[in-house]
Amino acid sequence: MRLSHWLNVPLLIGLVLSGMSIYWAAPVFQHQADPRTGLFDPLADVGVWLCAHVPGMHGYASPPDWVYNHLSLGPGLLGPALRIHWLCAYLFMLNGLVYAVGSVAGGGYRSLLPRTTDIRDALSMLRFYVGIPFAKLTRRPWPHPQFDTKYNALQRAAYFSVPLIAFLSVVTGWALHKPVQLHWLVALFGGYDTARILHFSLMCAYAPFLIPHLVLVLAAGWDTLRSMIVGWSAETPEAKE
Amino acid sequence: MKATDDDPAQAQRTDVPGVASLFRERPLEQLELPSRLVRRSSRRAVLLYGAGAASLVGAGSLLPPATLGGLGLSTNADRTRREWLLNQALRLDDDIAEALYSRDRMVPTYDKAQITPLKNNYNGATPDPSYIAEWSLLLDGLVSGVSLSLNIQSLLARFAVHEQITRLVCVEGWSAIAWWSGLRFGDLLSAYPPVSQAKWARIESSVNLDSAGNRDPYFMSLDLATAGHQQTLLATHFNGRPLTVEHGAPLRLVAPMKLGLKNVKAITRISYTAEEPADYWANRGYSRYDGI
């Protein structure tokens, strides 16, 4: 299970980078050509804007390609991008299967299921997070709410919805990949172009999870990060550095 | 966290049978670990391991390439292995696409009201229409052992014309719904049967140009299982009118169960083969089956 979690890191990086190179080729997201610049790709616009407004980026050689040069394999690489996307996608699906089987066999799914007390608990967690900076500034003690479950309500909501997002990413991906043989799947997602937009939006939906996930794991300290790798967390006084 | 066997409340809760117990969280397990293990995985220790590994890699990469090759750390081999892995994934994906395909499963069709514009997607330059006047289709790899040359009039006179409104899907991610008419590839296969061992058709357009306007013949492999599908057309008409040069006059392939790049325009030759023929885009790192 833990291995399956960490495998997601290289797989998702591969999927996102190659996915952005596939996006580069897809006109579904494009708008009417800008009369001044002749550009029709929203991400090219982003690159141009960044290079015009961010200090230190004014000299960039090809502003429309900035996003693709930094957040994808690069522009004009559809062929290699597709191969990497398929490789990572098959491994990602296999990994998802391992995760699903593992969480059922090991009973880990129990910690992720939503509970009736979740809304109240989530609000108390939110209040805790919002209050941290003020408590630090005023040097007041700010205790973490106590729960008798493995995860708090916010964690549970996140860890429950991310596998769901992953599942939907895979299914919309299949709708795009085999729109003729799996045409009922395309219809389910409201059409071929809509399925592509959904697939892209689902990728964006990882970000609101990933950023707090990384910040909080680092903030929680070494014992938590180690527990994500080895599977146990220490309670002995000598482990508390 | 502390779940002990002599806690009666705990024991009662875990003993409840039935559906509810499927959803209830179990108490965390208490492990006894030797303090040695905890000390070895302290943050300071792991940072030291990391620094050690990084300096080994850093020093190792300074070694001459010949030495690295001798140690089995050659970067060329890595590249070959990576290529191999990527190609395996592509083959697996093609095999899955082939397993999904069925000759009996119909491709979705649309109404005339759903037709969308179809752009001229000649990869390079559009050929000069002068080829159309002297166009003929060369057929070889036939059971008769002779090559045949057919012109458009004889094709239209001999075969029934079918029409369909299907979606053409491009590898780039766009698609267009278009109204095609023409003869069924399957009818051509029955009228001029290929050699018995043939499993493939190599479909070529010798009039294709590259982006600089030079001759760049376009060739593509098509499995005969797909060629025989009743919605695989050798189209002569687009949206009710004879094909224009942009859309592959006078004869083009319409195989809506394949990506657009398999739908060869201005076909000049069809050869039947036992071995899988080369494919323009597969040579450039794309899939060779392209089933959608």
C-alpha cells in the first residue's frame, strides 16, 4: 500500500508532463486567434503574459512556449508524449488496482469512509488551521483538535476523494482513447470534446489536494513522513527530536 | 491508540458482528521495535544516508564513460531499455485496441444536422490537382497473381455506393462529423481477392507532399479484419459532392474505427501482404494499429 502511494509520484509526474504535451496538439481548448499576436492557445497566452510581467523573464526567447518548456515535455512532441502517457497510464491503472485490493484486503478503507460527524469535525479542523498564524503571532497555545480516528475529517475527505478523482481520470481517459469501441462511455461524459475537457479538469483537481498535502506532511514533521514510508510512527521519547 | 485486551469497552465494540463492522475503523496496532531501529531511521540518520548516496552518484558520474560502461552503468543501455519499455507499452495498447475491435460492432452514425466542418489536414502541402486526370488505382498481392489497374469510372460502375455519417477522430485530439459515400472496401476484397496468406493491406498515396512541397509518399498498414468491416469505405464523395483535392480526390479511405491518420487520401496503390507492412506514422513513433 505504501509502495503504491509512492509510485504515484513518478507516475503522476509522467502523466501530467506528457498530458500537457498532448494538450499542446489539441485544438479543443483553443480560442479564436488573437488579432495582434496570432496566438490561439490559452497556455501560449499564459507564457506571453508571464514573460511580459514577471521580472527576470523578459528576455525569454520564445514566450508562447514557456509553459510547454517548463510544464510539459516540450511543444511539438505529440508522438513521444503519447507513448509516455500510455506507459504511465497502464502502470497507474495497475497501481490503482493494487491500492484497491490492498485497502480492501488490509481493511485500510475503513479509515477513509465518510462519517456522520465529518462536517462538524472538518469545521473544527479548519478553525485550527486558520488560527495557527494568529496563535503563533500572539504566542498563545493552540492545541490540535483531538480525534479517536486515524485521520481527521479533512484528511478523510481528501483521501476519500482523491482515489475517486483518479478513477474518473482513468475512465475519461478511456473515453478519449477509444471513442468508437467505448462510445457509450463518451456519451456518459457528454461527448468527445466534453470528455477531453473533463479529463483536463480532473488533472487540475489534483492540485488543491497535492499542495496542502505536501505542506502539511512537511509541517507535521519527520515522524509522519517516516510513517508514510515504513508504516509505523514512534511514541518513544528518544524518537522525538 | 492504546488498545488493550483487558479494556471491556474496546472488546465489546470490536465484537459487534454484521454489516456495521465492515465500516468501523479498527484500533491501531501497537508494535514493539528495538530502539536501535528507531535511532537508525531518525531524520539525522536518513539525511546522512541521502548525502552519502548523492555524493556517490555525483562522484560516479565523473568517471569516464568507458569505465561506467564496464560497470554496467552505461547510459546508452539505459536509453535502449527505456525505448524498449515505451514500445512495450505501445504494443500492449495496440493489442488491447485490437481485442476491443469487432467486425460486427457498428461505429456510431450521426444525422445530417450533426455534421461539423472538416479541415484540410494534409500534413505537408496540398498536392496539385493535376494528378486527378490521370489517376488510377493499382492493386497487387491478389490471388490471381497479376496486378490490376482500375480507374474511378470502372470502380463506380462495378460497385454499389454506400453512404454514412461518421466521426473522424484525429490523434491531435480534434474530431469532425462528416458525410461520406463510396464503395465498401469489403466489396473490393470480394471482387479481387488477395492471396490466401494475406493479413494486411499496404495503402499508399504517391501524390502526398511534405511541408516543403517535395514528393513524400504516404503509406499505411491496415489489417484486413478492419478493411472488411462494412463501415470501412473507399470514399468517392464528401458531403454529397465528389471529393475535392483537399479531402483526397478521387478515392480515399474512410475507416472510422481508426485514427484519422489511417484514413489515407488520394490512394494510388493497395498491396496485400502476409507480413505487417511499414506505416508512415508508426515509423515516427506512433501506434501502428491506431484502433479507437
